[in-house]
Amino acid sequence: MRFYSTCLCLFLCLWLTVLATNSIYAQSGGRGTYDFLDVAIPARTAALGGTALPINDDDIQLSLFNPALITDNMHNQLSLSYVDYYADIKFSSLQYGRSFEKAGNFVGAVQYHNYGQFEYADEAGNRDNGSFGASDYALMLGWGRQLDSLFSIGAQLKWMGSQYESYHSFGFAVDVAGTYQTRDGWLFSLTARNIGRELKSYLPAQASAPPFSMQLGVSKRLDHVPFRILLIYDHLQKWDLRYNDPIDLKGKKDPLTGQTIENSKIEQFADQLMRHFIVGGELYIGKNLILRGSYNYKRRQEMLIPDKLAMIGFAWGVGIKVSKFQINYSRSTFHVVGSPNYLSISTNLNQFKR
């Protein structure tokens, strides 16, 4: 009990310290840098909303966004994820887990975003000067420990950087998380992500903070139906997530006066509230097949085109177990022009030992 109490106190102190640190840097203005840290790469995460998930089933993929899910059952797990994004943009990540009796459970990860090649051009549009690349990357080390049968905590240290032509930057961040699982199977998860700062910026004296966010999630695998339901409240730290569109695609401006036509107070409140919620679920078909889906209201409101609604904001995926491998595939609809493809393959290397 004394060890668990000490761990909990240290965890709470770390949480308060990093939140205070983030508050200081957040006041400097601007959204920050390293937005790629919020891009989901594992296929299961993308299919279920693209953020920290409240699911505790020893899947190493989920620890990339929620380190409190790291368990000793991830020992020797290996996972590789790949995203075929828009144009020639590619994302990838690699994760590996190890457990130590006294130190706890760890997951190391490498994340890489390649944005392709760009051509140099002068003021006149001449493009005869070669090309350059652009990429983001991050190295991560996550730690998790089960305090008792109900509580678990975790933290993740990140070292990230960017290389755009001759400009580059690097910085660090920390994720902290905690989960609580009731005796009847409800799982509650609270995460604080990307708490840190930029150590070297693209331009002198312009360091900023990574995109800090907090998530509260709950999930439950139903007792008599092979289905798991989950609900996530995203961006706990900020209430108003609306975006003022200067193009006015939804026709909110009066054509005569140029003034914006405001919705009623109730409509505004409902719109702001719904932008925080992500709802999703998993349907288990036998032991080797899982169907997944989710809906992100905020994404739909930001990315839809009024006369071409399509399936923007929706995501779906499938998980298949083949021999010693768990294969996950998903698609997430960001825009009417197409949906990125996500593919992840996971295995436990212990299964290959004789």
C-alpha cells in the first residue's frame, strides 16, 4: 500500500507540475507547433475517433495516445503502422513493449511523417532549382503501472523534431494518464497530452508549446451483446472549439449588410457541446473478426462542404486475427476528395519461441 500511495502522489505531483508549466507557455499566444502529434497512425485508433481511447485489452497500439493502458501483457509485443495519406504524404510508427518486475512496463515508439518532395521556385514561378523534403518525427518512451485491480497510471516522454528544407526544430513533451475500471466493467480514462515546449524553433526567439489537450473517455463491453461502446469528451481544457470560416460556405452572412447571422443561444450551446464528443463502438464477430466505427461531430463541422455532405466525420475499420498476427485496417473520412488508408500489424514475439 505504501508503494502504491507513493506512486499515486508522485503521479499527481507530476500532473500538477506539467499542467502549470503548460499554462505558462500557452499564454504566449498561438496554437503551437508539432500538430502532427495529434494525428492518429494506428488503424484501431483512427477507426475509433483518432484520439486517446478508454479501452484496456492489452493492445500496444492504444498506448501511443494513452500510456495508462500499458500493461505487463505488452511484454515483447511489436506493432507496425502505416498511413497512406493524401497526395504523396505517408505516416508510419513502430512500437515495442518490455516489462520489468520492479521498474514497471514500458513501450518504446518511433513516429515518422513524410510529406514528400517540393520543388524550389522563384518569384516568377520558375522551378529549375531542384527540390527539398519535409518531415516530422518523434521518439517516445511510455511507462505504465497497475496500482491495484481498479486503478492504473501512465506517463510518456516524447522527443520530437521537424525538418523543413533548411529549417528545423526540436522539443520535448510529456503525456500523463490514469484509468479506473469499475467491478462491473466500465472503464474511465483521463489523459493530458503534449505538455512541453519547443527547445529550438525554426526562427530565433519564437519557441512555442506543442498542442496541449485533455480527454475524458468511458467505455463498456456489454454483458449480453458482443459489442463495446465508447464515448470520449475531447479538449477538456477549452470550451469553444468553433472555427470562424472567412469563406462563409454555410451562408451565415447577410448579403446586404455583411453581418453574420447568429444562431440562437440554445443552438450555439448545443453546437459547442457536440464538438467535444466522439462516439464509437466495436462489434465482435467470433474470436478473430472485429468491426469498428465512430463519428466525430467536430471534424464534420470543420471539413464538410454544404452541398456535398458525404460521410465526413465518420470512420470505420476492421480487425482480423491471422495465425500469430493481429491485422487492423481502417479508413477515416476527412474530406469529399477521399479517405486515408490505415494499416497496422501487431504480434507478440513470445509466440515464435519454441
